Amino acid sequence: MDYLFQLGFEVVGYGCMTCIGNSGPLPEPVVSAITQGDLVAAGVLSGNRNFEGRVHPNTRANYLASPPLVIAYAIAGTVRIDFEKEPIGVDSEGKDIFLRDIWPTREEIQAVERTFVIPSMFKEVYEKIEKVNERWNSLVAPSDKLYTWDPKSTYIKSPPFFDGLTMELKPPKSIHDAYVLLNLGDSFEPPGLQLVRLAARQRRCHGQRDLDVFDAAERYRQSGVPLLVLAGKEYGSGSSRDWAAKGPFLLGIKAVVAESYERIHRSNLVGMGVIPLEYLDGDTADGLGLTGRERYTVVVPEQLTPRMIVDVKLDTGKTFQVRMRFDTDVELTYFRHGGILNYMIRKMSEN
């Protein structure tokens, strides 16, 4: 740490703080320069939170890199550098120093591993787990093969994803007379899609007072009404979360209609059996005159192929076409099963 301190690195948090994307403050003059000049300031980090504003509200571009590269970019002071051709600094004699001059060799890395990463240490720690923790060992745990769910538990709940699951595989069905639960713009991020966040958002339930999204979804569910989401570009952008797809599934959302999708979130929707639909080139919700107050019927044929085009019919009499973003035969298989979880259960039951 002494050498890192000399370079200007400081410890600003422990444990999960920096891993989840938190960071220390920027110097006030730097913040002023960014805000007054409307600059796109860039950050380089070795964590896993690289979307806008997460690491720091004033960094609009964040790049993931290995720890040594983070240090190299910090020394260089810019991300607009070609490490192969441009020096990252100069030494005390004014000589150019390149990344290759300070990059550790394989032998140096292995020497550190031999000194500090000792396999016997891990083995010793894990061997003691069953011997030294008397309180842990005294806990009474059920020995049944299947877990006995406690309905009173506020911590561990039986997941509702398999409610009503049968081993019989039924043909895909069209979505009939669905209402739009959320009418969104561009770049809607998964953290905003998680169930807790959704419950805080409001929309007008047809013929009713303003309700939280969760309450509105519950009313629709009790009435047996399927739900859709309308969105713009880059739906699901930001930090990827499987709960960003599980939450909408639990709300009764059967499909999303968007101009484009973030890659991982689209895959997560498929995994939960939620249909990702994409407007055809040039089409948008505004361009098609969609208000979100119509009722939608998505025609899903029994014979499906990847990226096929299907009809969407409105109760107004209007019809438009969208592309089903099942991009592979494997994704179609997951959809036919109602999601990857159902697929896994059925596969396991075969064995």
C-alpha cells in the first residue's frame, strides 16, 4: 500500500463498498470543471459496476479493466492513450516510461503467488469449519431430502415460479386483450425493474384511482388480465440483474414491446418466459400512435422460428407487426417450457 499511497490511491471503503460501485469523492475543483464544462469524465475500475453515475455521479463513462490497468490509466491521467505507442509518464531523469516497462513478468507474478497465495492456508481454514464453531454445529437442521417451507418465515420463502407447473408441455398460446402496465421511454435500467422499485412507481389503473404498480398488477392478476410493457431504445440497459426479469414475471407481465434491448436483459426475459418483442425498423410507439391505453393481442403461432415476425392486434382495430426476439432454437425451447426454470425441472424429472 505504501507505493499506492505515493501514487495518490487511498482506502475509501472496505468489503463490498467499492465492489458494489461506491467510490470516494472527487476533488471539488474537478467536480466544478466537469459541471461547468459539461464534460464527459471517464472512470476506470476493476469492479463490476460500469454504468453511468454508479461509481460517481460525475463520471458518465466508466470502463472495466484489470487492477494493473486501473493503476496505469490513473498514472496516465486519461483514457485517450495508446499504451503501445504513448508513454504513461516520465522518470526522474525525464525519460519516457511505457506500460511495458512497469508491467510485471509472468515470473514476478508467480513468485508473489508462491509467497502469498498458499494452498495449505485454505485447506487449514476449511478443515476447521466443522470442528471449532460449536454454535454452528449445535444448530438443529432438518434431514429431509426436501426442504419444509415455513409459511411464517420472513427470510426464506417458497419461490412462486413453479406454481401450477405440470410435466406436460403445452403448445404456446397467444396473449389476448392485454393491458399495458408500464409505458416507458429509452434506456430503462434493470434496477428500476426490480419488484421493490416497481412498487414505488405509479400509473393509472383503468377506471380506478392512481395505484402503485404492484397494486395495479395484483388487480389485473385477480381479474385474469395479462400485462405488457411498452418501451423505447435499450430497454434493460445498465447493471444486469436476473430479478429485473423475475420481478416483471411475478407481476404478470407476459411480453415487452421495445425498440431495442440490452443483450443480457433480453436473455433474462427469455429465461423467465417473458416474450421480448421488437418494433420493426422505423416503427416506434409514438409513430404507431400507441398510447398505452389500448388492449393488445399478440398472435403467437404454434410453429415458432427464431426472430419471426408476428402480428399485434389492438382493440381499436389497428394491427402492426413486431419481431419476436427469440434469437436461437434453444431460446425457443425455453419459451415453450415457460422459461428456463420450468425447462430444468422437467429435464431433471426425466432422470
